[in-house]
Amino acid sequence: MSFVEYSEFIKEGDVVIIFLGHESMMPIKVEAGAQTQTRYGAIRHSSDLIGRRFGSKVTCSKGGWVYVLHPTPELWTVNLPHRTQILYSTDIANITLMLDLKPGSVVCESGTGSGSLSHAILRTIAPSGHLHTVEFHAQRAEKAAQEFRDHKVGHLVTVRNQDVCKEGFGVVGVADAVFLDIPSPWEAITHAKKAFKRKGGRLCSFSPCIEQVQRTCETLLEQGFQEICTLEVLQRVHDVRSVTLPLPDFGPENGGVESGKMTTDPASEDVRPAANSGYLSVNCRTATPPREMAGHTGYLTFATKPRG
Amino acid sequence: MADTAVDSDEECRISEGEYVVLKRGDVYKSVQIEKRKKVIFEKQWIFMDNAVGELYGSTFEVDGGGKLTLRKPNRTEDATDNKEAGLDNRHIVDDGKSQKLTRDDIESLKEQGLKGQEIIQQLIDNSTTFKDKTEFAQEKYIKKKKKKYESNITVLKPSSRILAMMYHGREPGKICHLRYDTLAQMLTMGNIHAGSKIIVFETCAGLVLGSVMERMGGHGSVIQMYPGGGPVRAGMESFGFPSHFHDTLHEFPLCKVNALLSGTLNVDEKDTDSQSNDGADKQSGSSQVSSGGGEEGSAEPQSMEVSTDPAEAKKREEREKLREQKAQEKKVRLEEKRRRLAAAATLLEGRNADGLVIASRFSPCPVLLGLLKFVAPSRPFVVYCQYREPLIECYTKLREQGGAISLRLTDSWLRHYQVLPNRTHPVLLMSGGGGYLLSGITVTADAAASETQQKSSEPAAKRIKLDEIRSTGDSSV
């Protein structure tokens, strides 16, 4: 297992994702002899996990069962331990496309945070690219480095504990893309410029507040960046469900025997007796929005650093 | 320090034969660089000759004859330093008479060879209201005129981002109205990365295929399923991949899927395509010969009469030779086709693909259910559809069938912003929709659909009722 390469069977030391049910998952580090408690019972790593195929059903001690999944950056994003507010896959997907990331890309990122975006970048740039990630918080930097090692991607990433606004990314002239998710991105633009390869590349800055975006765009323009573009993207989930809508009863037609039936009737298969009233109803297979949804994560500002 | 060996200029220079993307403002067009060949872009005829040898990202001016001239990158942007401006528009009357130059005047300026910047200056000088506009209004006016009169184009290296934006802006119908951020979601949700084996079924002119290939970087393999005569790859060619990328690309016809699944696939089986090609070859072969014969005077009829005329005999000999040559070429082609089919079949029959991406105008449900059989457990899949209902159907069928978890039906909301000092706001026009996605993860296929109900968020009671009633109700509509 690694976050950049699929494997078929679970080995000791792997990080796997246990799927317990709808919107309920947890990551586990597989260790011989260890046990993990779930609401369905205990999972014994040695007998239930090691050697099993990813995607298998695992029966827990109390009789309930779960699925064991191969980790992906997307699964990691929704299951990782938060040390900071993280980026979710919707923003990550757009960042990946808009920065032209692909195998071999060299990327500079700051701040590392909880490593959500970092894992997605590593997956995309493997096997020949490299990620230089900068985090000014010492413990977070160390934790991130540890996770990269556990996830078998350490060879693709260099973590530096420093302040990107003062010291830059620690490398110059190597990056195809630069990503900034820091409180004052405009202070890091000149360092970002130096990090790029001579031929230039793509830059992205993520900021929750519009004031930050304004200052960043102003600086980007002053510093010669082109194609400056700010957007935001939100994901809407559609909950698929069957709904039953009762039909109205307008009384008998023309004094006839039948009660309640409408002339404009839906397909008779869908018409069935409602629970109490004895009148008819229709069934609809539809999708509804959730009651609430994420309305804002942050503004994404993209730009191109031209050659020179 | 900078690794200059990696950063060589060579790969950054435009070469003949390469696929590039022309850009003016927000308009993009994919073209292939061919010398002395005219391309049309934004109502102008252009010769790409002068772009050869220049760096990607260069901006060129287009002259009246369509010739390109490299524009220096120094920013001559805000040359119009207009100190005079008004405070608001309370006295500005929009009577359509403030511009003194007529359309003919402007045309003659263009014919005189005046550059865009100069024409704009003329327009400003001849506008009675320009000096009364606010600074912001002046900036907006200049920006608008620049868009109309500047004839610069930038030559870009193609990428998934650029091509997705191009197709969505230019020919959305060709890509089932797949918006670029939705494509971004697909590539990420599908965990497309180097070294995997991905099955793609798309009718998006090859854009989705190309984007998948870009993320694979030439590692692993992509199997493109195709519905009819042959796989469509025009959009993929526009990416300009190096030739070794094409070695990772396979194709397999949908009409042979059932045979493959049941283990009865015969790669030597002649399909209707080859038979129709047969007829076409015969016809082209004979028409070539007859056109050669036309040199001697009148066109000769396709006569099968034996003639003792030596000229006739020679012609018959030539016809024979050509026919044999064509038959030989055809044999080689068929052999190649057979080999490729067998290779694709081998990749598929293991039923261990790492992912499945579907984006087509076909009804997604049968496509998904059919192709999921080739995917290994614990792998993501993603289906795009322009409409929502077909994906609701997919969701429902997958729930019943089992073998997939974490099913999510989503779409994304996208909004662009204008960010300018004191003028920051969302852009006035926004995309109404970018299509829908159904994504999920495969798990080891299990017989009991009732078990998956345990994990489902839907109340079980309703479903049982449905089943009960369906079995007792009448089926007539």
C-alpha cells in the first residue's frame, strides 16, 4: 500500500480505511497482534486484516461487519486528524487542474497544515515529481513528515520548518507550481517568484477573506503575474431518496362509484394506497438537497508566472 | 540553485507539427502548427509560420495579411495617462453621439495599418465624454476597446486546464456540457494517477481521455471503450502527448464486452467494420487505376472483357499488382487490429482495473453496470451525466445490486470574481450548471443486497413496502 500506488493485499504497516457505514469511516495503522474497537466489535489485525484483499468485508467480534478500503488522498482528507482547518476535495480538485499538476511536476506549498492538500499533490506528481512543503509550526511540520513516511511517500516530499514569507521555500528555480494557504500570501509572492523555474509556471493562493484576495491580486499584478483569476467553487450533494406524495381527493366524479381518482393520473404502477387515509399517492424517485451545505471555504486565486 | 539542464529552452520552443492553443482574452482555439497553412481564429486568418522557434507563452501581433510578429514583453499597458477624469456620471448623457469617429473612419484607420493601441488612442481623443468619465469608467472603456481592437494572440502549450476551458467555451455540445471544474472533480474523485489501469468511456471528443492520460503521465494503461466504428480521439491529439504515451493507450469495442465477460471472445472474428472497409478499398483501388488510365484519353469503363491489346494487358497487370499490394496492406492492418484487440482483452479480463471514468451521451446506468464488472474491489469510479435523473437511476440500481459503497451524487457551483481596488465583486454572468457526477468505491461483490441496506441511509421500511406492492400491483400503464 502507498498513497501513490495501489496494492491488492493488506500488509503489516499499511494504513487502511475502515468503512463502517454511510459517512462513517476511520483510518487504522495495521500492526500484527493489535486490535481496533468499532461499534460492531473488535477487529483483530493479524487475522482480520493482514493478508486480506482490499475491499473485503471484515466481520467484527460482535458479529457486525465493515469494509476495508485502500487509502486514497480523498479518503484521507475526510478521515485525517485535523491539526488545522483543512482543504477539502472540491477545492483540491480545482487546484490540481488549474495548476496543471501531473506526474513529474515540482510543487512548492505553504503552509503544510494537516497535509490534506499535500497528499493529493503527492498522488498527482508521483513517481517523478517533488513537493517542497513549508510549515512554520514545528510540531505540525514534524507530524506531517511522520505521516508522509507512514504513507510511503516520504521520497517525494521535503518538509521544511520555516516561515515562507521571510525565508521562502528553501529552493529556487525548480517549481512548476506554487500554492499558498497562509494568512498573508502577498508577503510570499516575491519568494514564490524565485521558486519558479525560469520558464515560469502556475500559482494559486487560497484565502478565506476577500480583503486578503484583494491585497494578493494587487501584489500579483505589480509583480508581473498574468492571467490573474479568482473564483470559488462549492460542492452540492444530492440525497437520493424515494418520496411519497399523497394525491388529493376531489370527491366522486359525476356521482360515479370511484372515489378520489384524478383524470390526470400518473403511471398506475406508482399509485398506491397511502398509509392511513385510504386514498392514493404517488411515489417519486428523486434527489433533494441537504438542509444545510458548506457555503464558503475560501477564494481561489490563480495566476501564471511568465518566463523570465 | 537553478538546474539549467532541466530548464532547457528546447522543450519550451514551438516546433512545426506540434499542437498548440491560441489565446486572445478568454477565447481559446487548438491548432496544429503547419507552415504556409492558414488558420482562422477570432475572425482573422493567420499563418503560424513565424511562431516556429519562438517560446511558448509568447504573444504575437497579427497584421492584415495574417502574419505574426513577436511582441516584446515590456508592459506598455497603461500608456494612456489620463489625468483628467470626472467624479460621477450625473451629467453624462448617453445619446450615442459622443464618439466622433464613424465606423468607416475606424475601418480606414485599420486599413492604414494602425495598431490596436493607436486605434484606441484615436477613439479616446475623439470621444467628447471620455474626460468626464470617472477613472474607473475610463479604465473599463479602455479595457472594452482593447478587447475589440487589439489583435494579439498568445501561443500556449496545451494542457487539460486550457483544453477543458476551450471546449467548454467554444463547443460545449461536443463534450456533453462538461464544465472544467466538473472535469477537475472527476480526475480527483477517480484518483487518476501514474501507474494505474483506468477504463474510460467517453463521448467528449477525447477531452476526458486526454485529461486522464495527462494525469497518468505515460505510466500505467488506459483502456478506452468505444461504442461504434472506432474510438474518437481528436481532443486527445490536441494535448500533444509524446509518442510513448500512446503505447499506454488501448481501445476495446463495447459490442465485444459480453463476449469477453462470458469468456467467448474471438479476436479473429470479422466484424462488420472490416467488411465495409473491404468494399471501400476495392473501390478506391479501382478508381486509382482508372484515373491513371485516363491519361491516355477517354476514361476507361470497368470492363472485365479479355482483350488481346498489349496496352490493356499491361494495365490489367498493374491493376493486379495494386490489388495485391492493397490486400497485403490490409492484411497487415487487420493483424495489427487483432493484436491490439487481444492486448486490450488481456488487460480487461483480469477484472482488476483500478478505476472507471464514464462521461457520455449514452444512458449511464447500463454502461456503468456493465463496465464495473472489470474493476477491482476498493477502487473509485465516477460517472458524469449532463442530467440528473439518469444518475438517480444508477444510484438506485447500484444500491440494489450491491458491490459499491460511498455513493454520492454531486454537482459543483462555480463563480468567478472581478478583483479590483474598490471594484471587487462576483462577475455578472455565471455558469448555470456544469453537469452531475455520481461517484463511489467498489467493494467485493456480495450476493445479499439486503446486507447493504443495513448501511444505507434510507429507511428500510419504505423499500419493503415498495417491493410488496410491486409484486401485487398491475403492470399495465
